[in-house]
Amino acid sequence: MTRNNSYVLIIGILLIFIMDSCRKKDDTLRIAVSYVKGEKSENNYLKWIGALAPDAKIYAMNCISEDSLNLVFKKCHGLLLTGGSDIYPGLYGKESDTSRCGEFDLARDSLELKLIKMALNREIPIMGICRGHQLLNVSLGGSLYVDIPTDVSSRVLHQCDDWENCNHQVLIFPNSLLNKISGIDKGMVNSNHHQAIDKPGKGLRVLAVAEDGLIESVSWADTLRKPFLLGVQWHPERMDTTSMLSKPLAERFIKEARLLMN
């Protein structure tokens, strides 16, 4: 190699080094929210996450075109599954009970099941709220009570007309993930659901129950070798953020998502 060629090679290497050094690192936290209705600025889920991670980019996945869905989701560091309409009973072996359901949305079921599958494959943090908690269970082979009032004999009010003032107590199992996040062994949560987990899905552990024994929270049984996953039956995004069953849940989910940025 001639001296001139050596100089060219050295200069080329230096230029590459300078360009790599100057290239700005993308340290933006990205959270995928499975389904959002109405004005985004008024959405409780977006405000709940945004208040604790104002630097984050939050994507409502149902508002993204099918062509862009995979590309956007691949950049996300966490998946939040939101509440909403019933899940089609045929997905958990109870198609004959469809008449006892409220409204369901097959397109939404399909979208969110796809997101769960991709999130599990990528091993990113997942949090499910109400319907999202139930769908996580269904995606892992579990089943649901189609209608709590007719399937379960209970004095606990899991749903009432005045849902803003409808609450019940949950009992949290010692040393469970939820117990460690919240620091409490029982607490009051809101009641706004007529379905609940019946048979837990494969690999899931029950973290909390209502006083009638209905499942209120799940996670992986093996939390050491599995990525963060938490499902809760209540709506923490609607609760007072001073509650240990609201803000700490969002904080932990965001913390786990940030770990993927490193």
C-alpha cells in the first residue's frame, strides 16, 4: 500500500469515527397504547402515562394504518392494553354464550391479540387494564366468566350504574409482584366490569382477588425469567393518583419500558 493510499484510509476511518460520534442517539421512550377512543387529549390512559413520562411518545395503535403498524410497534418499548368492550367468547371456548355478552369488536380483538403476540415475541413490558387484563389471559389460553352476575354468586358489586362511585376491596397476595409494587396487602379499587378471569392462562399467577374470590390481577408465575407483565381488573387510570393501586403501577411499567432503551 502506498503512502497516499494509507493517508486516504486513515482519513476515511477518522471521518467514520467523527460521523458516529456526532450521530445523535435516539433516547425517546415510546409506548404503544392498544386502543383509544375519542379525543386523545382527553383520554385517561394517555394522560395517566403522559403525566409520569412527559418525554415519551405515545402511540394509539388503532389510529395507525395497517401498513405502518409493524414498523411503529418495533420501535416501542412497552405495550399498554386498554379497557373497553367485551371479548368475543369464541376466543375462549364459550361461543354458545355470546348472547350474554355486551357489544364486542372482532377487529379490535384481532388487533390487540396481534400486538400481544408481537410484544411477547419481543419480550417488552406489557400492562393490561380491565379488558386488557382479560385479553392477556385469553391470549395465553385462559377463559373468562361471560357475565359475573349470572356466573358467580357474589355480594361484591363489580359493576353498578353510578360507576364513578362504585368500589370494592381487593386482597393482594404476599410477596407477589403487585404486593411489591404497591407495598400493600389490600386496597380499594373501582368497580366497572361484568366479566372476569375464570381459568388463568398458561404461565400466569394470580396476584390479587376480590373478597368473593374473583381474580383481580395476574402476572407471570416465573417473574425472574420472564419480561414484565401485569394485568389488573380495575381502572387505575381513573383513580386518585395517591392510591397505591394507581400511580405506582404506571411508574413501574414506565421504569420497565425505559430499561429497554439502554
